[in-house]
Amino acid sequence: MHLNFLFFILRKFKYFKRNNLKYGKKAAIWISVVIYIALGIAVVTIVLTAGIPLIQKMKDQNTFVQTKDLLLALDRNIRDVALEGPGARRFLSPVEITRGNLYIFDENETILWDMKTKARMQEPNMVFEEGPLKSLLNETLVVGEYHLKVWLNYTDFINITPKSETTGPFSGIFNIYVKHVGFDDKNLPIVELEITT
């Protein structure tokens, strides 16, 4: 349909050029303007159509890397406090979770971050370990969409106890106080994670 319109304009241009040279030059200028604007709009549309998903995938990859660094820093502080003994404490501020949610499960001593993404950051359905950090990318029912989970597990090593005004999940900007508050009945260190805004 667009080609028919273009041929129609070009035929009219030849008509003006043949019959009236004065009007043909003015028409040629306007036709050129219309063609350049149409080409510009087409190029911008193609670039945006291809570029926006690519930019979003890069942002998700960046969020994944930043959150892994954050969880590794949190892990280092938890382990330091647990080894130093009762009364030891650390303060992490600001903790920023830009996308996804952070969960602290005291029943299985796990700190978990998850996010939905369209970026395939690792091989799906395989657990990857990076030091104490584990990550898993699962495919969802939506084609091309994934559910990413990254977690730290302290079972049989440290008793993690969350303390917060809300029960979670946590996202946005907040502070974490890491405190060693004693030992449980299995002689595991109890590390309290107090989350404040």
C-alpha cells in the first residue's frame, strides 16, 4: 500500500514536471521532504524495535551482576560476624534492590533474590555456584521469559534470623544491620539481620 502511494506521488511529480515547470519544482521539494520524513520515521522505528529489548536485557544483566556483588558482600559480613562472636556487628548501607525481590527465610537459613527477565544470562535449569552463591535460571510458561533466582544458604552453619518492620519481600533502598546475638541449642551462631528503611 505504501509503494502504491509512493508511485502515485512520483506519477504526479512527472505530470507537474512535464506540464508546468514552475509548479514541478515546488512539488519536487515537497515530495523530497515527505520521502525523507518517511524514511527517517522508518529508520527510527526499526532502531527502536530492535534496540529497546536489547537495552532491557543489558539492564537485567547489569542488575544481576550488581545483586550478586551485594549478596557476596552480605555473605562476607555475615560470616565475619558469626566468626567474631556475640556482640559483633556490621552495617550495610545503602542496600539497593532495583529489580526483583530479596527474601530472608529463617526456617531454612536462606537469603534469596529473584527476578523475572527476558535475558538468558546462563544455561536454564542448571544451578551455578560462585563461591557461596548459587544461581538458577528457569524458563517460564511465556516463551522467551525466565525466572532468575540467586541465593545463599547457611543450613548447619549459621542460624539466620530476620528482624524487620515488614515481613518481606524487600526491594528498593534500605539498610541491613548484621548482628551476632548468641548461639542456638545446636551451638550454631545466631546472626540477626535487621532491615530498616
